[in-house]
Amino acid sequence: MSLYGRTDSNANKTKAERGVATSSITPTIVFVSESEALLSENRKRGIDGPGWWSHHTYTDVSGATRHKVEKLVALANADETETQDDDTIAADVTSTITITTQPTNQTTASGGATFTVAATATVGSVTFQWQKRSTSAGRFFNVSGATSASLVLTGQTSSADGNEYRVKLTSTAGATEVISNEVTLTFGT
């Protein structure tokens, strides 16, 4: 019998948690069975086999959602019986994001403009990150603090003429990232 147990139980979870280092981020401790270890969503997150895992989700400096997993205990013959309902990372996430209203090009004479997108997720809620590319050159960069369905611009000058914007959408349930159409800010009357 393994020190940590090969079944998904509160007693075994408590034993597995003892090996987790203290930090400002509280991980979730989950039991991953043989079949859960084969799910594509778990593979994408770095889970490579059955056992007890430490998992947490965070947003990196570029605004991308990342998953950090650590194998606490590997099990060669994990029991398939589930007794916990906390194995959210062990579910095959089928959430999809649908953009129901794309942002549209904006023209401004005053320096102000608002780009808006509408979207839904089949599981979880939609998260937003607006991005900007200056005058069709180079790559898109995240707009600091622009994490709602609308991007409100004020005080823009004619040097912003031709800047392109788009929004990157993800969901709290781990849906595949979706990016909106690219739109342009134009100065005019």
C-alpha cells in the first residue's frame, strides 16, 4: 500500500498536501486517475500520469493564462473511483467561446473612441485582454488594464491614426483562446 493511498479520499488528500511548499499562491491538490491522466486538457497542463498533483492557475506578464502543476505522488495502479468533487483540472473541459458581436473600426476627431466586443462561454465566464499594434507594424501588445468587454480610449492624438486593436478572449473554465477581428482607429471628421 502506498504511503499516500491509491484512492481519491480526503484522508489521502491530506497526506499528499503535506508535501506542498508554502507560498502566496494556494494550489489545489487533486487526485488524477489512470483515465483522467489521458485527457487532452490534463496533458496540455503538464499532467503526465496518474497520482496526486498540485495545481494552480495564474496570469503571466503578457496576460496569458498559465497552469503550474507538480506531481506529488506517482501511482502505477490508481483507483478509478472518484469520491471528491474538486478535480476540476481532471475534467475534459469542453468550454468554447463564441464572439456574438465583433468590435468595429472607430473614427475620432476628439481623440476618444470605444471598441466593444460581446462573447459567451459554454462553461465558466469570459475574460478579456485588449491588445494594440501600432500602425500595422510588428506584433500586438497587451493594453495595460484593458480587461473588460469595452476598450475606452481618450486623449488619442493623430499619431495613433491607423493603430489596430483586437481582444483576446479566454474563459475561467480553460476554453481555447479566441481572438477577435482586428479593428482600426482612424482620425477624421
